[in-house]
Amino acid sequence: MPKIVGLTGDEAVAHAVKQCDVDVIAAYPITPQTIIVETLGDFIANGELNAEMVHVESEHSALSVVTAAALTGARVFTATCSQGLALMFEILYITSGVRAPVVMAIANRALSAPINIHADHSDSMAARDSGWIQLYAENVQEVYDLIFMAYKIAENKEVLLPTMVCLDGFTLTHTLERVEMLDDDVALKYLPKKPTYAHPISIEEPATYGSLALPDYYFEFKIQQEFAMNRAKEVIPKAMEEFTKVSGREYYVYNAYATDDADVIVISLGSTSGTMRSVAKELRKKGIKVGTVALRVYRPFPAKELKEVLSGAKVIVTMDRTLSFGALGGPLFEDLRSLFYDEDRRPLIADVVYGLGGRDLTPSDAKAIFEYGLEIAKTGHIPELVKFVGVRE
Amino acid sequence: MSKLLGWKEMPIGTLILKPGSTEEVKTGDWRTFKPVIDHNKCTRCTLCYYYCPDGSIMLKTENGKVVKVDVDYYHCKGCGICAKICPVKAISMVEEVR
Amino acid sequence: MSISLPKPEYLAPGHAACQGCGATLAIRQALMALRPDEAAIVVVATGCLEVVTTIYPRTSWRIPFVHLAFENAAAGASGIEAALRVLERKGLLKEKKKIHVIAIGGDGGTFDIGLQALSGALERGHKFVYICYDNEAYMNTGIQRSGATPYRAWTTTTPVGSKIPGKPQFKKNLAGIAAAHEIPYVATASPGYHVDLINKMRRALNAPGPALLHILAPCPTGWRYDPSLTVEIARLAVQTRFFPLYEIIYGRKYVVTMPVPKPRPITDYLKLQGRYAHMLRPEMKKDVERLEKVVNEFYEWLMKMSEVTKDLPLPSWYHV
């Protein structure tokens, strides 16, 4: 009988990590990720988790420690967000470059300045080019589940790319929700077998890791990473399908609601997807044809799957919880516009930037966004490419 | 000139799997002067072996004793440290003529 | 410690180090302290050593070598050390030999950008050896000054100009910083004294916790001297008391392993190096005197510390 408990997002991460039989953890505290490390500390101190927690002196060292540890074939974990993720920035590319299957929880938090500890996606979005797989959770159950899938995907020998599991700061990290846990043996059976790395550090067969590549070779290594990202596009749905089988919970690269005949589909990442779906349900009761797509996998961008689910709509409203200064719109907006550029059936695509620095998106805000989409569907005209929701002039 | 590898044949993750593969590189080409050991003067003290930055002094041993000291001319860069520190001045730096 | 020759060459020749490179010499000597029943994994910071030995597709290393970034050699070593411990606990470690984790950084990757990671690793007490090969500047990027560059040395960012004659600050005291963490073993070494260096590396490997070896690595390219003089300069640094050879045990006991009762004048050391050429000018006499004074003060302080702590016992692992 699977256990049903109340857990906050941070606690859920820690419990999942524990069940994944992680070997080395290194993390530096940063609000709102702190409960993850504290809970893991409890597990280790009580002997519930047989792992080494390296109490590093910065996030930069945290990722360095787990990347190096991963090279020995150990299963590793770290967590951070915001300034911590920004501090790790150079190592993000290195972890991906050496193909270390690190799993990192990102407790999505706004980037300074000004300093702000609340939820937005500017931190993980800034890392979208780094060669990490990015998964976004909508609720605490998904947070818990995605950790297992993250290890399954990252450690897949055809992928071997580090993976981020993103959960909104405070909204998910500190909110208690119902979580159905996997049994320990079910979890271990689902996970890949160790060693986690392709060529674990071996005294018998000594190798050099992290070499220098001149212009005659660098490019090829990057192509290898891109190839792995493409392989991940197939590995991820399979890993999710397998998880569906062992958990009974349906997982796919997105969670779609009422998209088949929707005129307006709103696509979003993270906890806001829940709000959008619940408002969409209300509107549907009134016969208004709206739908939502809660995107779970952001990198690699699931182009094929999104084309299928979105192309029937008249209007797509992308919701970006980050501001890409000076760009034509947010990251999700630009990705989707790119996706449909060559298509015959091209929905109108408009962007909404919302929720920066933890600004709440209320159900009435959500309703207004659907109405905005419906207005565009009626007029066939997008008044402004990017609409800021909830900003005072 | 060896053929450059393509991304499909290269091991992933910047890994170099062949240990000590730089020994293929003929750094001996760098020299203008080469060390020449006078084996009559040489006392097999092995100091040159300890002080060569490139590990290019080869020791021949018999029954655990060093019986001959030779230079690995394939790799020796001709820095001249060995000639400078030899306590019996058994090594001279001779201009390399090719 | 019995010596059987030749020792295994963990660093193969054919690497791209300059002729007469003090860094590769220092590391080659240090690795000779490993016993046949021991294995090592090196984690090396970005810098001369890493760059010259691992240009894809070839590597000089005959032991596992990891390079991540410039400032995290100590963090990388911490990660591997922790992983090996856990893997062993879980019965997943196949290797039977004792595995030593050795972090190696240049003065740049240790004194400056790498100091944070080093301090963290020392504080956490990982069982590893940190070797700093000190060529007294950011050599790999073109001889720019570092915290280890000595007083009045020429570098490309502290050049000898009409207004300022070389670096105005003195060399950072790395051994002191490491010793402040009260780790089992801190030592300075010079590749001009290979027996002293190898013994110290042996002690570092024996130490039941973090150990730091600060090795002077003369650089013909950056210090401007004929490559054949590397060992002579490495010896003169010690003989002039410029780079004293000592050990600090548990941050408390000081041992000067090579006392220099009658030092050579500092100018003997300076005059061999182009980066100090300006020090021989008459207008620099005061700076030379200042340098010599500081060098002798530090040496005398070391001797006093050694005397004051002479009754503290040496730990069992100290004996090679």
C-alpha cells in the first residue's frame, strides 16, 4: 500500500532523493531550498540515508563536488536557486560538458537585484542553454515524482545529461500538499543500476576527465551533447511511461486539459498551470472553449508533441514567469513562435509575462488572461506581443 | 598528421581513455642542444633522473641496482638541467646538428 | 622509506610544458612518494599543468585525472573523496588498493581564485593532499601577477615602469593560511631538494586528514632565466631564505626541515632572474634591503616557532 502523506515541496524532494539511494549530496543553503538540505541532513543523521553530505562553502563548490563525485559512478544530488544557481553558472556548462548525470532541484526564485526570495523562473530560464535537461513541476506530487524520473533520464546511457527539477519557490517548496509515495523497492526497481557514469573513475583503466579541446575538437563535443539532448526527446517519454506504470499516475511531457477543441490554449510552466487549469474548468462550464497545457519538459523542447497538441487552437497564450530583457518576448513565447513559423496552420501567439518576484497570479488574473486570448481570437489581432500582468504603472 | 576524429567515434564527455598518450609526441624536436652522457664519468647517482621535468632520463637496473643512465632523445627537450646539476660533470650539452 | 628505481612515471613525457618547467618537475617528484600498493586520483585546476598535459586527444596522465574549472580543485577533490568513502561503505568500490585523492592547483588556482574552495575543503577535514605548484604568477594566461607574486617582481600586470617598479605587495602566506585551519600537515618544498620534497609528500599522504604542500615551481618563461637553471634557482630560493623549507603540524608544531644558518645574499637569487633585473639598479637598493629584511624576519620567526614548539611530539604518521 503506497503511503499517503502531507509534504511540502522541499520535503518531497528530500524524501524522493532518500528513496533514490543517493550517495553524495553537496548543497549550500538558500531560501527557499533550505528545507531540502535540512531534511536530508535529518535523514543522514538518523541513519535513514546512507550518503555523504558535503557541507560546501558555496554553490559553486556544491556543483563542483557533485560533478566530480558523479565521475566515480556515484549517484549525486544538489539543490539551489536564484543567486546560488547564478553562482554555479560556469560549472553548469562543465557538468553538462563532462556528461555527469547530476540531478539538481531548483527552488525557482527571482534573481537579484533587487534581492527577492520569491518565485519566478528567471533563474532556471537563464540556464536554458547550459545543456541541462529541465523539468518543471506543477504541484508537490509532481515534484516528488519528477525526482525519480530525473535520475532515470539523466543516468540513461544514451543521454548522460544533468537534469534540473524545478519547483516554484514558496508556492511549492513551502506548501503542504497531499503526496502519494512510492514503496522503497518499487522506487529502486524503477531507477537505473549504478554505476551511474559511462566510464567511472577506475584505477585499472585510468582516464582523463575534463580535457582541453582546441578549435579542432571542441565543436564535436558540443555536437555530442546536442545529440544526447535529441536522444532525450525519446528517452523522456519512455521514462515517464514507465513511471506511469509503477505509480499509477499519468505522466507525459505535458499535461493537457481540454485542448482538442479549444480556441484559446494557455501554455505555462510550474505551479501557475494549476491555477490556469482550474479557471479553464470554470470557463468550460460556461461553454467557453479554452484549454491549458502544463508543460513539464522545457529542455529538450518537445517540439513534436507541442505541435500536435497546440496546432488546432486559434490562439496560444504563452505565460512566461521571466523577463528576457531586450528580447521580443519571454523564452516560452520565442520557442513557440519558432515552433510554428514554418507551419501552414499557425495559431496567433501572444505572450504574457507575470509573477516576477513572487507576484501572485490570482484566479481573476487568470480569467483576464483567457479573456485576452479570446479577444485576440475574435479580432485576429495581437495588440501587444508581450502583456505584463499585475504590474502597476 | 593523424586523422581527426568525428563526434560519433569520440568517447563522450571530453574523456581521454588512453593513459600516457602524449608519449606519442616527439618533444625531442624542440631541442637545439642535446645532453650527452659520458658513461665513464657517470657514477649512476641518479640525480639527473630526479631533476628531469620531462622524465626523459631512463634508468637501466639489474638486481635492483642502477647500472646505466640514458637519455630518452625522443622526448628530451634539451633544457640542460641535467648537465647543470650533474655532480661529476658527466653530461655535456652538445649542439644538435640535423 | 626504501626506494626502488625507476619509479613509475605517472606523468608521461611528451607534454607541452616549457623546457625546464619547474611545475612538471615538482609534480613528477611529488608523485614519486606513492608506494606500489597505492593508487592516486588527481584533480587539477585550470593552469599550466592541466593545459600542457591534457590537450585532446592525448593525455600525459597514467592515473585518473579530473579537471573541472580554475577555482575548484579542492571542491572536486572533496567530491571524489566523499564518493569513494560512500561507495566503499556500500560495497560498490572495486579497487582494492588504497586510493589517494590529490588536488593540484597553481598559485593562481590556490592563493587567489581557489582560496575559498581550499578553505572549505580544509575545514571539512577531507582526507586528501592539496599540492600548490607555485610559479608566482598566472603563468598560463601570460605571466600576470597573483597573490603569490613576490615583492617587486616584474609581471605583465605589475611591470617595471617609470613610476612603479614591479609588484608593491608582498607574497601571501599560504602555509600560514592553511595552518590556520589546523589541518594535520602543511609543508613548503622546493624541487631543488627532491629528497625533502618526496619525504614531505609521503608525510602528506600519511596524514589522517587534509594536507597541503606548497611547492616552489621556478618558471623559465615567466621568471626570465635560462631553462637549465631551474634546479639551481629552486635551491637558491632556499639558500637565501627567500623560500624557507618548513612544516606545520596540526597548526601548532613548526619544524624547519632545512635550516639556513648562513644565508646567501638575496641578490644571488635575484640576479639570475630577468623578472628581478631592475632590482640590481642602484635606485632599487632600498627595496632590496627591505626584501631581505622581511625575508630574514620571517625566517627568524620560523626558527623561533620551531624552537618554542620543539617539545610537542611528532605524530606517528610523520615518520616516513
